[in-house]
Amino acid sequence: MTLDQKISLLAGKNFWETQEIPELGIPSSKLSDGPNGARGAAFSGGTTAACFPASISLAATFDLELAYKVGKALAEETLTKGANVLLGPTVCPHRHPLGGRNFESFSEDPLLTGRLAAQYIRGLQDQGVGATIKHFAVNEQETKRFTMNANVSEKALREIYLKPFEIAIKEAKPWALMTSYNSINGKHADANDVLLQKILRAEWGWRGLCMSDWGGTNSTAESLNAGLALEMPGTGRYYSQRAIQGALASGKLSEEVIDQRVAEVLNLISVTGKFEHPEIIAECAVVNPEHSRLIREAGAQGIVLLKNQDDILPLHPKSIKKIAVLGLAKQCLAHGGGSASVNAHYKITPYDALEKTLGTATKLLYAEGAHMYRTLPVLAENLADLRGTAGLTLTKYSLDNPEKVDAVSTVQTSRYMSLGQAPSSKVIIEGTFTTKETGHHQLELSSIGVATLCINGELIMSTHGGTADPVAFLQENAEGQRCSFGFEQGKSYAVKIELKPEANKSGLLLLNGAMGVSLGMMEQSKAERDLLTPAVEAAEDAETAIIFVGNTTAWESEGRDMKTMNLPADGSQDRLIDAVADVNPNTIVVVSTGVPIAMPWLSKVKAVVQTWFPGQEAGNAIIDVLTGMVNPSGRLPVTFPRRIEDTPAYGNFPGNTETLQVDYAEGSFIGYRHYDHHPETVLFPFGYGLSYTTFEYSNAHLACGTDAAYGGSASEFTVSIDVKNTGNSSGSEVLQVFVTPPASSTNSRTQRKLVGFAKPFLQVGEAGSASVAFTRNEFSEWDEGSSRWTVAGGEHVVEIAISASRADVKASFKILIDGEDLTSKL
């Protein structure tokens, strides 16, 4: 293989494929976005795909076997898109409840995250599809994620932010890893030799392929030397022939390193079977009934019952003649926004599922109840281009000669994006718009680049500086400049949008030279419509009211963090719940979010159900739980705080956006590790969840095993407890084992850790024994002074609990342990 050929393999061929060398028999391999579906090549639209529950929903199941099944099914879905590598799972811990991408990862707890991710990876790779664990590392926010530097202590880095990667990599050996965009302690993730060489390869023994996030390569020699083998997407900026040849000539890079990185690329192609099956098949939509059943099961198993006053749930439809079904009941909140979005084969709404389940015996009274729009709908109707045909005229001007027209075409909407197209000096979109009704209608203009809007020759708006959130623009939900304009029914208006490029300040290299614009509109009557009154009237007329609330993809998405823990938009959903609870004492709230929310109305409602984003079968999964077809067994994988001010990273999230620094000042004390010392600030604890049945606990036992490597002292432990289903429904209990180390003169603030969990399923009246095995490794701590894993000597407390709350501890033991340096034994 020539040097040029070697170099060609280190950057993608295009957006989703690696480079091939046909004359050497080296095929191209295709990658697909994940992690809750194999989307295929198109960001929006495109071939339909199965939409699985989001990872936080999967985490709420506390079910390792289910995670494996989901991984296996996702492998089969990936192959239908002609791909052999899935870009998932995401395992970054939840540092703060406003994280826009939290839903895509699992939990605030590194052990729960790592164990579930390991099974997900095994499920994928047992079918020959490569998993890509991501984003390595310390990528816990979306704000300025391309340019932010995360300052994190070595202790927090090891115990929290690297630990899920370590567990999953050691247990499942993913074939690929993706670096994050951000810097860690002053060094870009893609060129961070401490992370990629010292820890990942030397300490953990990982031997897979390391790729960049899309546009996330920041150097040539540094990144290659650190271990980044593949720059994505193609055809290479820092990994171009010119850049790598220059690094070799300067002596900053050796051909030996090139050979190692090439070997890693070839190994990924090999383990995914591409040498035997080199063709990339066309994407196809395969609706697999087994996958649909699995999605429904997994979605239901992840649902958490948070409140159930007077046992209002499950519903007893025979005694209910009318149910008010309000809010987002006719929307399917299957997934969050961003690269985890898929064009689902189908989506089942809660309303449709409830109607099908209840039949005609119970009348459903529907009302929308709250305005939810974040951006205005793109102008797409009643348009005519310059020739009088439907649409608008799009004219592109040459980059070399701004007066020369490169191309003229007709587009169907007022949205344009140049990504993937030849660059232009400017673009003009123009035509006429005829209004259906008179009013001062709202207009919204957003752009990447500088855009101006003229109506009938008059300048109406401009977007100098473009949108503050270019990634949100790519995902079609960027907030722009707004104004109102007086339109008359039936009158035609000349619309002209002019767009020019400007310097890319986002930090995302993919946007260099890119332009985009979107014009949205909403009629005055629609914007001012009273949605609350019909909802209250429906609630008054019904025996039970079910309000479906949550975050649509416009509000919870990759590319942006949330601004508040309150439900959107501008309090509209909270007002809906308050108003309905005032008139109907039997109000049930169903929440579909990927994060904890504030619940100012909690005391006024009878029941609260947290559904997360359950996938394309969302409606069926939710109604299965509401009607008792499925007994809820989901448990919270994150703590729900009372207020945003009570969170451990409050004041340090998202950091200083001027200096581009974020300090992880809370150290290792995130999630329940923090709230354990501040229980009064917790609304619902980690691991919490109610059931339609009851359980009884007895005969708790702790067994200790010794190991010569630890001088004959206790090193392996098994806790067991008998559990009996004493209620009227079959169901599962989730037992969680925590270990608390002894306090010391130098460490009075102890860190309680989850070391294992079990989920026994019991029929009515059935009794069984559940056991959890763990070792010293699970409760070891990182000593910054010696840069080693250690276990503190002294008395440790082992607890069997049903949540992280001290009130939910069912049994506890004390064990005396000699202090140990574990570095040589992990």
C-alpha cells in the first residue's frame, strides 16, 4: 500500500462512508446515526426507520437483558440502512437537568450507565454491527460545545465522567469510539493523548478505532499521534493528503503512526464483515413486527409512576363515562431532537392508543389546552415563483463573480440550506405570497449568514450576525427575528429574501462557507387563539382528566441546552395543569421529557407518570401502563430536584460563554451523591418509582469472599434479600445496593455509590430471593495525590434499598475493610 493510499483511508469518503481502495480490495463502510434508531443518511425525511426508546428511558428499566435485546434489534435495523457501524451508545453522565442532550444518554450514575451500555454494545456487536461509544469525554452540555473547555478534577474525571466508558469498554469492547467537540483541561478531546493513549489504550487495553465527531477534528499530527484514526466527515480537512504529508515532512508525525491508524481502520472494516460483503445496499424501510413489540415493551418498562394518590391508577374504564384527554395527547413524543431523531415508520399517539383500548364505552373529550410553538411554521403554502408556478424562485450567484448567476430553480418552501452544495456569493429567494385571511400575522426570519426580508420592496427584517444557534438552524428549530405585518385576505405580496455568507463563529468547521435561511409565518388568529378555556370546559365535563405534557423536539434537542426546568412554553403547560386541577379532582399528569422538570402543581393532581421518550410505540406503551395492562416498574435514573437552584452544578452550568470555560466545581458530587447530603432539596430520589402492587422484604444477608491478591481480606461481596409480592398485581421490584465509605478527618463528606442492582419479577403472592454481587472495584475512589484507585480502610455501610433515599433502605450491613491500593488489581 502506498503512502497516499494509507492517508486516503484516514478521512471519510463522504458524509457517512469511509474511503475505499478498490484496486486493493478494501471496501467502503457506512456509518449511521443512532443511538435510538438507525436513521440512515438523511437528516430529515428520508427512508423511514424504527424509533426505539431514548437511552434515558432504557436506563429507567434497570434491565440489562432488555438493553441487550434493544442493541440486537438496532443492529438488525442498522443493516437495513446499508450500514455496519451505529453511532451509539451515548454514555456521558447527566451533570445538570438543563442538558439538552441528556435524553440521549442514560443516567447520572456511572455504574448504571456503564452496565446498560455494555449490554447494548454486546447486542449490536453480536450481530456483526459495530458500536461507537461516545462522546469521549466530558461532553455534558450543548452550549458552545464546539469551543468550550471543561475544567474538571482528576478525581471527578475518573470517578464520574470516564467511569461509564471504562465499564462499557472493559465489559463489551466496542469496536469504535467517538471523541467529543470540547476541550478537557485545555486540550481538545480529539488530540488528548492522556485520554486516548494513557487511559483508553494503555490502562483499559482498548484496541478499537477512534473517530472524530462530525467536524470535530482540530489538528493533524497531534490528533493522529494521540490516536484519532478517522476524521469525519470526508474528504478530510486536517487529514487531507496535503496536511498529513506536511506533518510527515516536518517530523511531527511518523509513518509508523500512520500505519497504526490505518490498521485500526482496516480492523473495523474487517470485524464488521465488509471484506466478505463489500457492497453497500440501498437503504430500505423494514417494519419488523418483533421490533415493534420490543419497542412497546421497552417503552412501557421504562415508564415511572411518581404519584398515585388514592390509587387512581390504573384506570377503571367501566366506571368512567367521560375522560378529558388534554394537552399533547395527539402528538407522539417518541424522541428528542437532533441526530437522535429518526423518521419513524409510524408513531402511535396516546389519544389513538386510548381510543383503541377503551372503545366506544368511554367518551374522550379532547382539547389542546396550551400553545407550544417555539418557532413559526415555514412558509410553504399559497406561494408562486417568478413564472407563476407553485413555490418560490431560488437564484444562486457565483462565488467568483457576484453578478453571475450560477443556477435558477424553484423551491417549495421559504427554507434553504447550502450544506453539501457548491458555495455561492449570495442567494435570492423570491416570489409572491397570497394570504387566506386578514390580520397582523407574525413573521420569523432566521439564518446562517446575513439575510434580509423585503415585502413589496420594503425592508421588513434583517439578521445581521445570523442565528445564535446554528445547530438549531440545521435541525429546523432555530429562533429568529420576529415582527408582525399587516396582510389582507386574497391579496398577493411580493416576497424577496436575500442571503449572503459571513464568517463562521460557531466553532463547527462544517459550517465554514455555509448559508441558510428560513422564513416562518403564523396567522394572527392562530397565534391569539384561546386554547385553555376549551380544555377547562372539557375537564369540568369529565370524571377524570388526563393531561399529556412534555418537551417536543423544538424544546429538548441536541444543539441547545434548556433555559428552565419548567415545562414550555412560557408557562402554558403549567397553567393548563393548574386550571384543570382546579375544576377536576381526578387529574392525572403524563410527562414526556428526557429530563427532570419542576412540578409546581404536584400537590393539586392525583397522579404523575414520567414516560421519557418511549419511541414510535409511545402511545401504546403509555396506555398499557395507565390501564394496568403493564404494571409500572420503571425507576428514576436521575434525581428530580425541587428547584434548579438546588442542583449541584448550579452557577457552573453552562459556564462562562465569553471565556469559553466551564468549571466542574462540584467535583464528583453530582446526582444522588450530592443530594445524599441535601435530602430536603429532593422532589423524587434516584431509583424511585411506584408500582400497582406491594412488596415485602425479609432475610437480608451479606456474604464476603476473600482474595489472595488483597492479602486474604474481604474483596468480593454478595447481598441477598427475600422479596414477596403481597399485592394484587404481578410486577417487578428494583433492588439497589449502595456502599458508603467511612468518614475521615480529611474526608467528612462521604460519597455513597451504587454498586449493583437486581430486578426480580414476581406473580401475585410469589416470593423469591434477589442477589447482587459486587467487588471492591465498584466502591473504590480515585486518590489524586497518588493518582491511584484506592479503598479507604475502616467501616463501610452496605445498604439494600428501593431508591437512593435513606427512607427506602430495606436492610443494611457494616463491613470492616483494610485500606488497599487497587491500581495494580483493577
